[in-house]
Amino acid sequence: MTTDRPAFSQRIAALLRASKPRWRFCVRMTVSALAALAVAQALNVPLQGLWVIITAIVVTQMSAGGSLRATLEYIIGTVGGAIYGAILGVLVPHNTPLTEALILALAIAPLALVAASNPNFRVAPFSAVLVILIAGRFGEGPIESAITRSGEVALGGMIAVAVSLVVFPQRANHMRLSAAARLLERFARDLPQLLTGFTAELDAAENSRIQNDVGAAVTRFQQITAEAQHELLITLASQPDPGPLSRTMLRLRHDFVIIGRAGTGPLPEPLRGRLSEPLTRVGTAASNFLNDSAAALDRRNAPPPLDAYEAAIFTYTAEVEAVRSEGLTLPLTSHEVEPLFALGFTFEQLRQNFIDLQRCVRDYARRPARRAKASNTSSAS
């Protein structure tokens, strides 16, 4: 019984560490709502600051960049809908149930069409309806109601962004680099498995699962990258451009798609026996490079060398040339030989993308500039 308690406490501690980002998000959203309530009461905002509080809750995201992005989208939709609702409220009388239904239709239909084309205007129909229906209930005109609602939303958004920057701040850039490292680890784990499809039967469902999981991980990474780009507007620290790393991850994803489609069946027996070991070396070297790059990103270290992968490609290419010179490909159909060309092209693309990945990892590496400067100064003295 006593031997189980340390293990149980360790599991609880590990669970708490894993859920730390969620607890921080919980605290930030709660603080955003309470801060919005306090500000609304201090400014005597109508409806006890209902829309200030709702906005602060809705736009609070996992990172400061995400909160800023959600705030900008929410403000754009709210202001657009409020302006359109105010114009309708002034031009179209709506004193009877029939005319009220008519103005609601005129408010919702066009804005819904705009929202379907541009996600920034998703809240525009709601904002327009709010302006039209609430204006008469509190003795406000449509224009005054539009100004009030827009101001409340802007105030709630600013509170949410401020809280995201102060209370357990989670930078989108840090989340992005962590997500990039986890994505590289996934690449490293899945690439050798995909390459086995050229020397053995790879289950089609497993191939599809790998492709779907990689695609979903890349999509999540792209979303975090978009938040990081918004975060550059409010951060004072100099950060590398998020674009190159995002594009490199997307190109690596395309390489996986090509390998997965080409490796739907094993190579013919004469080629399989000769190329099995070179393919394994390429997969191992690529996996090691991706894992080392992930570790370098986590630790902000210099990128790993590419020598092992380039040597493995050289060995594979030399073996392919030997197979062709011996005439082993002559009896084969073009369909049977096609995977060789796909692999050669993809391995070269991987090499180019690995070079780009090295450059990206180097951009994020910590440079001991101060230490080097201090050592140079002391040696000069």
C-alpha cells in the first residue's frame, strides 16, 4: 500500500503539469470576466456591462496573440453589423410586428451572406439585430445604440488582451515553437513507417491514419502561427518571422503525401532486396535529423548536421544506379519502376527542406553574444 502512494502522487503531479496550460487559461478567462465587470461598474455601462463581460470572455484565448486575433475579428464584425443595423434602424420604420420582422430579415440576410464569405463578420448579424431591437427598449436611437455596443465590445476586447499579457501570459510564439518540435517528432516517428511500404505491405488504413494525423497536426501548427503573427503587433521583443518555419512544415507535409502515395505497395522482388537496406538507412538518418531538430528547437540550440542524411541518400542513389546498370529494371513495367523516381525526387526535396529547417532552427537558437563580447573584452585587457 505504501509503495503505491509515491507512484500515485507522481501520476497526479504529472497530470497537473500536463494540464497547466488549461488551468492558466481558466484563471485568465475568470480574471478577464471579473476585470470587465469592475470596469463596467466603474464606468456605469448599461445592462451592468453585459456586453463588455461577454466580449472579454469570448475573445480570451490560450495565448496573447490568439486573444488579440479574436478581439480584432470580434470588433470588425461588431462594428460592421452595428453600422449596418443603425442605418436600417434610421431608414426603415419598425413600430409594428410586421415591420419589425421585415427589418430583421433585411438585417440578417445580407450580413449572413457576408459572414459566409468572410469569417471576420460572423458576429455581424447578431450585432445588427442587437442594435435594432435594443435601441427602442432603452430610449436610444439606432446610431447611439450602435456607438454604445461598439464601444462596449472594444472595451471588453482591450481588457481581454491586457489580462492575457499580464495574468499567466502564454506567448503564441512559445506555443508555436513547442508545437513545431512536437510536429517534427511526429514526422520522425512516421517517416520510417511510411518507407516500409516500399519493402513490405503497409496497411492502407494505417497509411491513411498517418497522413490524417500529420495533416491535422500541421493545421494546428498553422493556426498557432497565425496567432503568433498577430502577437508581433503587441510584443516589444524582436522575434524571427514566423513565415519560413510555417512554410517549411507545410512542405515537409507535402513530402509525406508523396511518399505515402508512392508506397502503397512494395517494390518488385529484384529491387526490394537490393534497396531495402539503403531505404532503412535513409529513414533512420531522416528520423534522427528530425528528432535532433525538435530537441534543438526546444532548447534553442544550433541545428543538427545533415551529413548522415546526405550520406544515406548518396548510398541509396548509388544502389539505384547499380540496379539500373545491371538491367534489373528492364523487365519491369513503368508502373513498377515509377516509385523509384518518386522516391528519388522526394528524397531530394526532403534534403532541400531539411536545409530550410536548419536555417529556421538557427534563427531561433540562443546566441551567446554577451558572453562572447565579455570574453573578448577580458582577453583584450
